[in-house]
Amino acid sequence: MRHRLKRAGLDGRIAAADTRGAAWALSHYGGKAHKLGNQDEDITSLPVAALRLNTKVDTALQRLGLRKISDLAALPRKTIARRFGPEVLLRLDQAIGEKNENISPLKDAPHYGVRMTLPDPIGLHTDVMAGTERLLIRLCDKLKTQYMGARMLQLSLRRVDQGTQQVELRLAVPMRDAARMLPLFERGVSEVDAGYGIDQIRLEAIQVEPLPHEQITYNTTARPEGLDDLITRIGNRIGLDNIQRFLPADSHIPERSFQIASAAYSDPEEIWPGTRPRPLRIFTPESIAGGGPQPPVQFRWRRMSLTTGRATGPERIAPEWWLSDDTWHTGIRDYWHIETREGRRLWLFYTPQKPGWFVHGEFA
Amino acid sequence: MIVLCLHLVDKQHNSSGKLTECNDAVFVYDRVMSNLDSYFPLQNGRTHEAYGPAAHAFAFSLAGHLCRSTDKTILWIRQAWASEHINPVGFSQYFPPQCLLLAQANTHLDALATAEEALRDGSITLVVIELSQPIGLTEGRRLQLAAKEGNTMGLCVLPEGMGSNAAQTRWCCSPVFNATSQATGSTLQRWEIIKNK
């Protein structure tokens, strides 16, 4: 172990003893030279701090001249308990081995994987799906006992020629319903090249999320299951993060008044702030010719000659100085709602601090 | 609530009607061209096309109408590289933005495949597909079949002249300047129906 640590570039101190307390003491205060086996002498010659005491108790003991564990052990137990409380004695007993100390090791994380080995290789789509169904049922039972739901699944198909084909499935919601999950594998499995046949199928839930039972009440809004499945299916083609929804954001900057979040990992929010009319479409500001703070009477935009019919504004929007944003380096903007005689209704802005006119969006 | 003033033109039947003060859900108009309800909202289970500068307004009006009547989600498929973004604060006057899901497709083919999948599924009421490349007859027909199967409406928003013959209707939408209206923020639209199967 020491060699392995050294190889990893770590300097480790290792001690073995009969009790956990003694091992801790030896590894922290024993120095490198101790030998295994004769722990009794070793531990008694160590300072009292080796008993895993807090610094306050440690200092108090040292002030009394009790520097070593042997000094402490020589004192009558009653005095120690009265003076320093039961903790010192407990630690001492644990180190010497008179009181046992429970060790509760961390539990292994449950492994959500199942596999099936086939006596004869299979190659038909229906056969593979049937195999997947059996594995899914087993996996879902396992998930159910742990109150978990799968978010990402991987189906590995081992072929006779040792090649492995993998089908990944990312789900829009955590799920453990085999009947609903099976059709979602359809597309991935149909793309698999079975070669000479498949003789082992492994199914593993790579990502799992807690999925507790939900109480169903009269006002429970049922999540549209069909929609989640659709998001999963589309997401496996174009990427689950590319299915998005809009969330309101607290900002008066038009580009930042909303957020785009992945639909699979967010919930819809219902409250949208009512603001002044905003354009249906926004784009990166496009510069147009124009001078002065009043909107231009005639201008050219996207190779179109437009005449201002009615202008409403200005509405001043200041940049958020607490966020650095390169697109707002021109400072404050005066927004105008321009209705052109040609029909198009544009959202123009003027930057008084660095004179210039830009088109930022288009209304209905 | 947005007030939409409409000027509806049917080129095929040589008729036109001036629609004023339409409250988006209830359309009121001066001269009866034919019943607007026979045109709008568009026929379900089919895909339609819209082009022109106000095609987005057309799409949002349609989406708002369907969102209110069916209470289902709308899927908006856009091409990930497009610089123009739809603004939820802007279209929140047509329908609540939480009813809309956005799908960013990296390629033209992905956009069409996503649309087909969503149309076939039926858990979505309207699939809007923003495209910049022409749709072939095969692709158009596939979308049409998928829409029929899922009983979903599809709307392709594309540049002029890039539609496919498989579309049920094609609309040319342009905004019109309303000089008479004193109120700011006129919304007069001219929707021409170019093609109607």
C-alpha cells in the first residue's frame, strides 16, 4: 500500500494495530519507525493528543503534566471522569481495546445492471426487443425496491465475434415503467448491426434519480406522459438538451428577460411579467444609417427601403452594469417602435452615448 | 390580449374581405368573403405553409388559437444556427409561453425528422417548423401522412417559393400599415391564401 501511494506521488503514514483508536494514534503520532505487533508499549509512549481528543481537553491535560498516554492511564479512572468528562476515558478504552468501537463502512452504491447470456446467437429485431423487455422488467423491479428511476440507460449487445454494439437512451423524466420504456428502445435497436448474431445482452442504468411514490389526490395534475415520451424520442435524435423551454428571468434587458432551459430538466413556470410590448422576434442588432436622437424618416434595412409611418417611443433601457455584456458596451439605448409605411413593424434603438441606430427586432 | 386586424384575401376564389378589430379568438369583419371559420383555424390533421414577413405572426395567432382551444403543447422547431430568435416576452400576448417547447435542430433533415415524429405522436397540438431550405415533395408528403396519423396540425414557416406541393394550404402573410388607426401599435395584417387543396 505504501508503495502504491508513493507511486501516486502521495506521502502516506500507515499503521496497523489491534484497535481502531490505536491505529489512528500510531499513524498520526507514531512516526515511521514503529513495528507491527507491540502496540501496547508504542501507544502508551505517545502524547495524549493521539487519543482523538479535542484540542481543549488536550491542552488541559498537558497543563496538568499528563503528556503521555501512560501518565493518563496511571491516574485513577474516577478522577479523570470527574475532571474531564466521560469522553477521555472512552477514547482511552477504545484505544487500548477495552471497549469495542463499531465500524460502519460505507455501503456500496447499488448497481443497476442486468444481463442475459443466450445459448444461441440471435439476430432478429423482435428477438432483441424481447430480450430487452425481459431485462427491463428485471431492472425496473430493482429500481422499484430502491425507489429510483432511470434517467439514462445503456444497452450493450455483445456479438458472437466479440464486437459490442451499444444503444443509449436518455429519458426526459426518471422512469421505472418497463412497458413505457420498451418502445423508446425501438429506434436505437433498429440501428444495431447484429452481424453473425448477438449472444449477450446487458442493460445498465447509468444515471438514476430518486423517484419516490407520489400520492395521488383529486388535484394532482397528471403530467402528460405522452409528451415526456415524445421528448425522449426526439431527444435521442437531436439531443435531449436541444429540447428546450422558456423560463421567465428577472431582467429588463430584452435578451435576458427570458431563459432557455432544457425541457427534460426543468419545470414550466407560469408567471410571466407583463411588460411593454416586445417584438415577436429578436436578432443581433443590425446597424442602419441614421443620425440624431429622432428616428430616421427613411432608412434601408436588409436591402429594403423603408419609410417611417409612425414612431412610438423612446423607451430607455440602461445596461445592467453589474454584468459585463459585450453587446451592451454602447451604453444606454432608446428603443422606438417604428411602423413603416411598407408594413413592417420594427424595434429600433438609438445609442445616445455612441450615436448610432440599430434594428433589434420585429413585431407582428 | 392582442387585437389583430385582418385583411383576408382568397386568390383562388377572387374574393377578399376586410377584417377589422379581431380579438384573435373572435373574428369580426365588414364584408363577408366567405366564412372565415372555413379557413382559420386551419384544417387539423394536415400540414400548412406560411411565408412572408408576417408569417411568424400568423404562426403565433394560430398557436394561440389552438393553445386555448385544446390546452395542449406547441412544438416550435427551429434551426439551431439561425440568428433570429422568437421572444417569449413578445408572444406571451398570444398564449402563455409555458405552452411552447422549443426544439433546436442541427440540420434540415433533423428538423424534418423531429417534425414527423412530433406530428405522428399526437400529444402536441401544433408543430411549427421554421425552415430555410426547400421541402421536397416526398418530405412534404411524409409530413402530411404523419399529421394525419397523429391528428396534429403542422405549419411550415419558410421563405417564399420553398414550399412543397403536398401542403394543404399556403399563406402569404404581410403586415400592412394602418394609417387610419390613431392607436399606436397597429396590427393590421394581410393574409393571402395562395393555395388551398
